Amino acid sequence: MRPGHKTVALTAVAGGFLLGFLDFLWIKWVPYPFAELGNSTATWAVAAFLFGYWLRSGWARTAVAAAALLVVAVPSYYLAATLVQGDELSVAWAPSSLLWMAFGVLAGVVFGIGGNWARATGWRQIVGTALPAAVFFEEAARFVRRTRDPGYPPGTAWNVVIDVALGVLVVVLVGGSNRQRALALAAALPLAGIVFVGFATATGF
């Protein structure tokens, strides 16, 4: 049974609040290298994917709800920083935060629909299932670049392992059959390249 509009709206807002708040607490108290999962664009993208996967609705409603989830998570993160360690709440509406909200809209639409597609059939199911692996693989590639940078902790290679393992795990859990999982993992590699270029272009890195 598909959830109604009110349930979707309330879940998106409540889920976004929890995502942002708990993300800050994770970063603050979970030890490295697992703390990096809180400071992870892939984690937020996969949250939108899982929300879309749970929603079982049309692509338009899924896209709007998943985007709302990620947009709400941004000010919630800064609210947690204010309550826990006394940061300025005004950061929640600073230009950089508004930019992350804009990224949240984009990621919510793409990965929310991806979660929706993962329950479909044919090529949509393959692409949808591949998306969370792709975003984890893309982040792993960025960590590979950082392993050569002395400014980053020496254990950065562990983040590569964690991201790759999580990417494979999501495909194993969501993929309907071994054939679909294999096709999704194969599709995840070129998709990761697209995400890598897109993220680098958007952030200027």
C-alpha cells in the first residue's frame, strides 16, 4: 500500500530533520574512519535513494519528497551544531548552506527517482540499482586522490574500502537477482565517472 500525501510530506520533513541532526552527531562522536560517513555526499544521496525505494510512488512525487528530505537536512545539521557545540545558527541560511540545499534538490530528484526505478523492471531497474553504488564508488575515487595528499590522515585508504564495500552491499540488498546485481555493478562504473565529473564541475574541484 502506497503512503498518502500527508504521510509522505511528514516523513520527508521528519526524515530530513533526523538525517541532518544525526549526521552531525555521527561526525562529532563516531571515530575515524567511520566518521567520514557523516561527512559524505554519498550517504545523503543514498538516503534519498532509500526514501524513494520505500515510497513506491510515481516519479514526480518521489522526486519532490526526496528533494525535500535533503533540503530539510541542511538546516537541521546546523541546528544540531548550534545546540551541541554553540555554533552560530545564522550559518543555516548562509550562501554556502543555500548552495548545499540546491545540491540537495538535484541529488534528491536523481537518487529519489533512482530508488523508485530500483523497483521497476528492465533498464530502469538496472540503472536505479546502480546509482547508490555509483555514488559510493565516485566518493571512493575522491578518497584515492586524497591518499597522496599529506594534508589528509594516513588512514584515508580505509575510506576507499568502506565506500566500495557499502556500494556493493547496497546493490546486493536491493538487486532482485544475481544477474541484475552483476549488471547494476557493471553500470555503476560509468555512472560513477559521470557523477565524478559532475561533482567536480559543480564544486570547482
